[in-house]
Amino acid sequence: MKKAALLGCGVVGGGVAAIMQDNAAFLEKSVGEPVELKYILEMRDCSGEPWADRVIRDFALIESDPEISVVAECIGGVTVAYDFVRRSLLAGKSVVTCNKQLIAEKGLELLGIAKEKGLFLLFEASVGGGIPLLRPLTNCLSANRIDDIYGIVNGTTNYILTQMIECGQDFSDALREAQRLGYAEADPTADVDGLDAMRKICILADLCFGSNVPPERVPTEGIRGVTGEDALLADRLGYAIKLLAYARRVEGEGERFTAFVAPHLVKKGTLLASVSGVMNAVVVHGNAVGECLFYGAGAGRMPTASAMVADIIDTMRRGDGRKFIDWGEEQPERFADPESLPSRWYVRYQNGCAGDAMENCVSENGVCGGITARPMTLAELREAFGATEILSRFRVLD
Ligand code: HSE
């Protein structure tokens, strides 16, 4: 019998408990012996829940119980969760987590402890929810130099943008609905301001480029600046607006790379533009494999819990056959400023003259929107517009 403990039984934790109960026979078959969820650490009143008999409030019980081989963390954040994950590893227990903030901010340290102790720290659910992404990236694509990795990694903002574009819903109604459906973080600013996507691209860049990317290094722009007018003008230009998390190798010396999060215009008719609602999609370019697209449910109770329970199974099934995924210390000199990356830009501007910088301009109530005729850096874009006020500008994904 293998025994696990769950920290936090909210939206995702509740899904983990449900899968472990409902799919107990599958788990037993996969692991080769029965799997029991022995403790659920939860501070809420859980009387009435089917798993109420396992609820405890004292983490020390888990920490000191030699029967517990795996701890699944669903608390979120980096205060209590960090303390409990660290203590679990130090107590000789493998950990699985869906906590992207924890991995983005503390992953290097925690992976170091796991490695030293010969334990697993797995976090498949932290990026892309239920989509198999980190394992394919680190296993199936390990023969490749990764040149680009980008995509839609936040279900809440994609849901909000989709509702705004396709249903004309306003921002706050769409956000409320996303929260009701359990997609949004408890504090929705993490979604709306791009922080959640930024933490996910940090993890992807860590894995793809091998050096720690601290969150504060990654320029992050959320969707608050996307207006209904932008959605309309972009649509008339033949594009959808998507919040993309982007990391790419930068040509030149020293194996440099960059990462950032920002709204982009994505050509309608492409696979990425058709990713709607809470779905996520991540494009990976490897120098041998070419382009791969990973698509699926990127948020929500059961998809995220599905990836977490798979990690639990993996730690139990592989026992001492250790397989580490990790990355090295930060190498600041390798991180290129994304502002210097040239791209074509969508610009919305008031009447004025944009010289010959733009093509395909359309206008609506005195406001113009267009795409720059050629790729340029942000500084070049500002120079091309001179005194003409830029109301909004987003990169175009070419
Ligand atoms: N709030 C996140 C999202 C949850 O909307 O994608 C999954 O990480």
C-alpha cells in the first residue's frame, strides 16, 4: 500500500481527492499496489465532505509519518506552501504540485533539495493544467535545441478575451463568470495582469534554456489595456487578440534568450487564433522536430487534478528509479531585453499621421488601427509615430 497526503482541498485539491477515490482501481493497476490518500490538510470546515474523516489541521502529522511517501501541494502561493513543501522534502517525501508561483520563484532551491535527497519534485500541472507539456518537453523533445516556445497559457484571460470578442461581453462580467467556473486565481489580478502567464513562461524558459529565470526579469503586460475597439479593429484587420507568453533563443553569441508576456495579434485561421475559452495551447520549435503544438484544458478542477494525480502515480511507480528535471543558476548575461526584439506591431492611434510606417489601416469613429509595414523594435515604433499619440500597441505574431 502506498500512502499520500494532500495539502489544501479547494478547487484543484478537491479534484485530486475525487480522482484518487473514483479511479482507485486504475491507480492500483498503474502503481502495482493500492494507493491511499491518508491525510488531507485543510483549515476549512469539511464536515459533510466525503473525505471529512481524513481531514487534519496539523502539518506535523504528515511530516512525521513514515508511511507518507508523496505529498501533493494545492495550497498555492509561496508562504505556507513553500514552508510545507520544503519540510516535506527534508522529511524524505516526494512532492507534486500545481503551484506555478512556487516553482517559478523557489523551484531552483526546492529542486536542489529534492535532488540531494533523491526525491521527486514534479509539477506537470503548473503549466498548461491538464495538457501533457513538461514531460514531453523534457523527455520526448530532449534531443532538440529549443528555439521558441510560446502560447496561450492562461485560461482566464483567454476566456475573457474570447467572451469580449465573440459575445461582446464586458470585461467584468466575463471575469465573474471565469471565477464562478473555477478558472481564475483567488486574486484575479494574477490572471488579468499577466502574472500567472509570466510564472508559467519562467518555468518553461527554465526548462528549455537551462538557467533560472527570476520572475522579476520578465516584462509582463496583461489584458487590462485591450479595449473593445482593439478587438473590433483587430478583427477587421483579420486578427484575434491573444495574451501570449513567449520565450525564444536570441541569435548571436552566448546562447542568449528572452521571455515576456504581452497581448499579441494572431492571424485568424491559424491554430493559435482558434484556441478559445479556457483552452490553452503551446507551440514549441525544436531544431530537429520542427514545430509541435500542445493543446488542451489549461485550467479547471479536473484537468489540473488529472496532471497532479499522474505525477503522484509517477513518483510511486518509479520508486528509486530517479529521474530529475532541473535547471541551473541564473545567468543574467544570457537574458536579452525583449524590447530589442523586432516585430510587426498593431497600433491604434487617433487620426494623426503615422507616415509610411503603417499598412492596411482601418478606421472606426476617428480612431485608426493598422499593422506596421515592417518589423521594428519598440524604440523604432515610437520614433516612427513621432508626435502622433499611440493609444495602444501590440506585437503581431508572424
Ligand atoms: N488561473 C489559471 C488560468 C489557472 O486561468 O489559467 C491555471 O493555472
